[in-house]
Amino acid sequence: MTGPPLSAERARFRAEYGAHRAAEGRTTSREELLALPYLGSGPLARQWQVRARSFDTFLGRVLGPLAAEAGRPLQLLDLGAGNGWLCYRVALAGHRAVALDLRSDGIDGLGAAGPFLEAVPTGVRRVVASFDALPLDRAGFDLGVFNAALHYALDLAAVLHEACRVIRPRGRLVILDSPFYTRAADGEAMVAEKHRAAPERFGARADVLMALPFVEYLTRQRLELASAGLGLAWHRHRVRYPLWYEARPLMSWLRGHRRPSRFDVWETRTP
């Protein structure tokens, strides 16, 4: 599970982020882990209700068609895998997956993957690493999935280039559950709000958690600019989210707030 050493800044972020996630109550029981992303109760159930819709769209619009096209089990790379729940689900469907994440803690990092590894002992492998320097061979995967993670890139173009390196020709790259905005101005407003709220939200951890210049959000233009020269043509699979989620733009407009993000599934074919 061990990967390359992290920079001091990344190591500090990893430690403080894990502590923050623990404070949020992200630790879950074995039964709850094995239910992900279909968590039906508890304080995080509403959030997972949204993520389950994204995952179902990914299964139906990307994974299923690619597996049918290949005519064999797929090799999937889960970039920003967290505890590995997506890899577990993919392995249950007969594929093989590598769960890669910066964090190895047992809160909701790779160290929490024990129940998944017991259930699918040969279907999932774990790697602790940053996705901007993948300790993986060239063209070793059919499919790479940024799993609620691409907005944590420091250099979007470099991260996409590195992901393309490890995906086979005519494979797929997919973005799940990263915030997309129609207008960059709304994304910048979100970032400004996050910085203003950081001391209250993160407490003493705020300085470390806000120190790294992550991209924080995506737009179609931002994604296309970062993909220039890579031969990537992205398209969106619109997700049908719960009604309360779909009503967010209207509610924001009525309240005079910025437009909210969406978390649709974005897919491209590698050249």
C-alpha cells in the first residue's frame, strides 16, 4: 500500500484533513461501509444520496458500455479513492481495481478498506500516492476515475497528463462528484466563501487545510484548457439528482445567492 514520500505540505494537509474528517463523524461501521454509496440513514445519508446517483450514472453510461465493448473484465484506477468503496462495487461486478489515495488513515482513507478487502480479496489493490505523480506503469488501466477528487489538483493539466499516461489507448477518463460551474465567477465566489468560513469550519486546522492552492472547482472551459494538447474531448452525462438537489438553482436565485455547482459525470476517451 505504500507509495512515494509526500512533500511536507502535503503530509501536513493529509494529517489535518484526516483529523477534520474524524471530527465530522466520517468513521463508519462495517455495515455502513459495505452499503456505500447506498447509505440510507445517519447524518451523511443525504450527501450519499447524491453520490449514489452519480455512481449509478457512471455504471450505466460508462462502466457497463466499456465492459461490453472490451468483452472482458476491466482494470480500473480509482483516483482519490477514499476508503475504496467504488473499487469494492466495481470488483463485485467482476472487474479489478486499484484504489489510490493520498490518505492511509482508518477514518475514511485507505486504512478503512478492511471490510472491502475481506469481501473481494483479489479484486482490489491499494496504493498511497498523490495523483500528480502516479507510481504506476504506463497504459496499465482501461479506465481512470477521479472520485470526488479532481478539484484537489494543484496543476490540472499536469494531473490529466499523468492520468492519460497510465490509461490504455481508447480507454476512458471520468470525473465523478467534483463541483462544476457554468460561470467561473460563481466558482470564485464559492472559493471566497470557503476562505471566509474556514476559521469557523476548521478551527485551528484552518491554516494548514487552506494552505495548498487546489483548483477547487471546474468549468467546461477550464477543463478544456487543461486538456489542450492531450487529445481529450470531454462530454457530460447529466445526472438525475433528487428533487431537493435539482431545486437548488431556483432556491439560490430566489435568495439572491450565487449559482450552485453541479456534480454531473464527465467522460473522455484517451487517444
